[in-house]
Amino acid sequence: MNFDEISKKVKKFSKNTVEEVQKMNEVRILNGKISDAKKQVNQLYLEMGKKLYEQYKEAPFEGFETEIRTITEKIELIGQIKEQVRTVKGVVLCPCCNTEVPQGERFCSNCGNKMPEVVDTEDFEDAVVVDAEDVTEAQPAEGSEETAVEENDGSVEADDEEEAVEAEHPEAERVEE
């Protein structure tokens, strides 16, 4: 074998190698385009599924009841776990802007909204909860001897107040002090 033959074989091999690399690169580019298109289709499926879920979560289509119920349960579970995370972190959500604010802060550092006061529920384990709608303020009749406020010092008569509460909420237990 002479030098010219070796040179021709090397050139041919180089040319074939370059062509193969170009083909491989073109295939890689085309496969990338396929992958991008599949990602876009999957994103559209996801968005479409979210829209359908939101529209039909109260009255699911026939055949999708289980999936919709499961999604709803998982969303509720996620909310519960997020609340546990906030408890561990010692933060609460601002009711105005949903920013995490350290517990005990009086104002949100993001929007400046006044934070609701946190009440320790352990102190009120046996307390009776009454809705504001259920409570009506007693109005004494004019000229009545049973007035809620004494004229001399403005203090509330305990017996009249207790009787008014008992009359409105007979199910509440009376606590003797």
C-alpha cells in the first residue's frame, strides 16, 4: 500500500465521519423538537384538566367522579400539610396578601395589613362558642324597674345580665364564681 492509497482512505473515512456526525446532530435537533412539542402537549393537557376540574368539581362528569374526588382530597391534604409546615416554622398567613408572617407580629411586613390576634385555644377548652348572629343585645323597656345599668355608677347588675344570657342560651351551663 502506498501513501496515496492511504491518503484516499483517510479522506474517505473523514468525509464519512463528518457526514455521520452531521446526521447525528440533525437527528438530535429533530428529537429535541419532538420532545419540546410533547412537553407543550402535556402542558396543554394539564391546563385543560385543571380547567375541567374547576368547572366540574361540584358536579363531575359521569366516569370522572373518582378522579375528581381524589383530586379534591389531595388538594385538601396539601392544605393541611402546608398548615403543619407553617406551624413548625412559626408563621401564619396574612389574610390580605397570603404572605407568611411570623406569629405574634401585629402587622404584615408585605402589605401592612393588621394581623388578626391569635387566641390560645387551650385556655378555652370548656368555653361555649356563640355566633355573633345568635347574640342580641337586651333592650330594657322604658320605665321598667329591671334596667341593665344602674343610674348611680353605670355598673351592670349581675342578676339581670345572667338571666338575659340564660333566656337566650338555655343550653349554656351556668358557671358559679
